[in-house]
Amino acid sequence: MNEVRSVTGAATSAATTHRRTRITVRGMALGDFVLQNGTLLIVIAVLALIAGVFWVVLASSMPTIHQFGWQFLTNQAFDPDHNSFGVGPAIFGTIVTSVFALVFAAPLGIGAAVFLVEFCPRRARTSLAFFTDLLATVPSVVFGLWGFLVLAPWMQHSGEPWLKLHLGFLPFFVGTPRGVGLLTAGMILTVMILPLVIAIAREVMQIVPNEQREALLALGATRWEVVRYAILPFARVGITGGVILALGRALGETIAVTLVIGNQANKISPDLFATGYTLPSVIANQFGEATPGLFRSAVIEAGLILIVMTLIVNVLARLLIARMGRHHRVGGLVA
Amino acid sequence: MTSIVAHNVNAWYGKHHALHDITLTMPNQQVTALMGPSGCGKSTFIRTLNRMHEEIPGTRVTGEIRVNDVNLYGGRITAQYVRRHIGMVFQRPNVLPARSIYENVAIGLQINGIARGKALRERVQQSLHQAFLWDEVKDRLDDPAAGLSGGQQQRLCIARALALEPQVLLLDEPTSALDPLSTLQVEDLVRHLKAQYTVVIVTHNLQQATRIADQTAFFLLGRIIEAGPTEQVFARPQHKETEDYITGRFG
């Protein structure tokens, strides 16, 4: 009994000593003060870095901004020999290939996630999910190489002629099958962002409470109706976020696209067989030769436009998600 | 007359044998309470009555459950058919949060293609009346269901089940997540519903069983120890385990 008491007494006195010796700065414990201001400093440093990058890019783009103004966005020639620069076809190619990828990857990815979460036997799910995740870790240059060596020749000799034969009445499939071009680039991008869409959609669907499934099942719903009325509405906001994230990835993808898009575009046309350019592929192709002056400025301004585009996409995505989230809470939105 | 009759029901989760030879008649226009300590199998049993049990991977059920002499586990009966005719309400109110109050009630009728247009609206209104909820929500049917209180949400879930005009209504601890006042409202509702429905309710609240149940079955370790009229089970239990449980010696 005495022993116990003496131990407790020692602990108490130690605590008081400790309290007495604690150093404070402006009423805060030293540790908290350091932590708060240290982390604040880190945030400021990151923001300054981003602002600095943006500033350098903007400043280095000034020659072409002065020379061409807004026409830089629409001018179809990127011609260093005649000092005529514009990224119209590259902006077009960036949007076309990314939207193409989104249009195909979103339904495929969400469908695959629905299968994995709702229909797949549990044991198979883990390994299948592992393989789709693995797909996301393949370096993009490998995708590009595969696209260039396997997909592009196949598209040239089989895929594109088939499309031309059966869907040739559409303005998208009219040119000469070349293999490399907007279509192949779009397809490569689809494959590349698919695992991202699957992974996010899967995660979001897995956290839908089981009670929501049971609510529908108990009314005599089929598995499809459970997905349609319980899972997808609940997971909607998260899935949208994932899809937009995938779009961001597609917009900025460089090397895989550069390898299969042909890197030649002097006009904007709806023909998907045509070779094209994207903003990242312009940069990747030209930066080596870019001599100081207008040429270098043009390459850097392409980067500036890419930054602004991804920024716009992200802001739109946040607005959309915030809106959907509000509807989710208030529930005014009705399918 | 739609009694629900279980005969020699056994259920497993993987290798765990959760129900042993359950035989129980749950008569029409009566409330049957299933009570017992946690893990006794009462929830498992109620989930075999509308074939929700089989939604958990690795589960298995043997035996017979008959409604109107139709075996729910007969070869040609689908789980969807069973659930469409046997309504269920769960422990926690599981309204569809993004949908309106109206849509929450209508959804069962819509997916089963039972009613549309005017008939649908009438059926929704009638179900909300039956669930004692109409007066509270009639002016805000298009508001999201998530905005209702817990007790209102649970009555909305009951309305959703009633909209399908089920032959049996299963309630799996429907008041365990509710405050005392909401609990009384739901109990009041259950007493009214038995005029039209066969009601089975899982509860581990003994007072609740005495308040609303005509018949009570006491479960322990996956077996029915005792079943009979509620008064008899509480006043003159035939088995020592039952007596120990209702006098609060364990559980």
C-alpha cells in the first residue's frame, strides 16, 4: 500500500515539475508554436513555388503574347522557319483526344467497377482489382511504345479501314488510314485513364452503406435495380470527381500521345484518322530545337495554355461536385 | 389468411451453424416477437423469412418456410418475388437520402411496375397515412428524405414497405436506433398494422415485447427455447433459461 502511494506521489511531482518548466511563446506551448508556424511556412513556400513557376512561364511567353496576341490560340501553323506560331490544332487535338478518352473510359470504368463491387465473387474481386490497379502503374512510355508498335499498325490495316467501310458516312472516319493520328491517341488515352476511373469508382461504391443495398433488395429489387437506385446515386459525387481527375490526366499526358498522334497538323478537321498535335506533344517535340526568341516563347506559351486549361477543368469539376454535393444533402436533384 | 410457418429451418454462415431446427408458426393478424440476447439467431431467423439471409456470401438455409402453403425456398420461387410480398424494415432507418419523401415510398411500386400516375400518387398517400406520417410530411413531399428526423425516417421506411401491400411485415429491431418518443410512435403503429398484416418483430427490449406482441419466441444460441402467447412466456415461463432472461439474470 505504502509503495503504491509513493509511486503515485512521484508521478504527480514529476508532472508539476514538467508543467513549471514548459516554455511558452505568446501563450502557446513552444511545440505548438513551432508546429503552427512551421506548417504555415511550408504552405507559403509551396504557394510561392507555384506562383513562381507560373510567373516564369508567363514571363517567358511574353514575346509570342506580344507578337500574336489571342491569335496564338487559333493560328493553325506552328512554323519556326517563317516565325509563324499558333497552337489552334494542338488545342483542338488536346480536347478531342481527351474527350474521346473520357467518353469511352467513363462508362467502361464505371461498368467494370460495378461488376467488381456488386457482382464479382469476393475472392476473384481482390485479384481482379489488383490487376486493374497494376494497369495504372505501367509507365506511359510503355503504353506509347505499345501503341506505336502494335495498336497503330493494326489500326492502319484493320481498324480504320473497317470503320471507314461501315461508319464512313460520319465525318470522323473519312481520311486515309495512317495508324498514327487522333483516333489512336484517343484510344491509348482511354486505356491509360481506365484504371484510374475503375479504381476511384470502385472505392466510392465500396463505401456505400450496406443498408442502402438492403433497402432496395427488401423491396424485391434485382441486382441491377440495386445498382441503379441505391449504389450509383449514393456514389455519384465521388465517381464524378474520379472521372474529372482522369480527364486532367488525359489532358496532360505527353509521351504516350506524342508517340502515336503523328505530330503533324496544319488544319483543324473532324477527321479522327488525321494526324494531330496536342499541347504536351508540341512541347515534347519542339523544346529541343527551340531557339531563343519567338520559337522558345511559343513552346513555353503552349505550356501556359495547358496550365490554364487544366486549371479551368479543375475549377469546373470543383463547382460541379460542390453543386452535386449540395443536391445530395438537400436532395432536390431528382433522377 | 396468411400465416407464415417455419418448419425445421437451419441456417449457416460458412461453417457456423447459426440456426438449429427452428419451427414456428407466426399467425395472421398477430404480432410475433422474436427475443433473446445478442447472437442468439433472432435476426438471422427473421432474415430467412424474406430470403435476405442469402445476400451474405457463404450462407446457406435448409428447411421450409411457407406462406399460404407456398414454400419460399421452393425451386421456382425467386428471392425477388418473396421480398416483393414480404416487407422488411431494418434496425437503422435506411431511406434513400438523395431522393424525396415521395420517391422513397414510390420506389418499390415503380421498380415492380405496380402503379404509375394517379394510382401511384394515391398509393403513396395511403401508405404514408398507414404509417402515421402523412400529416407531418404532406406539405413537403418533394423534400429530401434525409431531412426527416430518425423516427420519421423509420416510419417512412415502414410506409415504403407498406406501399407494396405485403402479406407479412418483418421488423428487425426497428426502434433500436430511435429515441423513446419515436419508439412509442412506432410501437403504436405496429399495434394498428396487425389488423391487416402478419407482423414479425425482432426486439431485445423485453418491455417492447410485452407491449406489442401477441406471441413471443425466445431464442438462445440458435434455438427456440420457448414460444407461446406473450403473457404466458413472461408470466409463467416453462424453461429456466427463459425465466433467467426475462428476470434479467443474463442477456
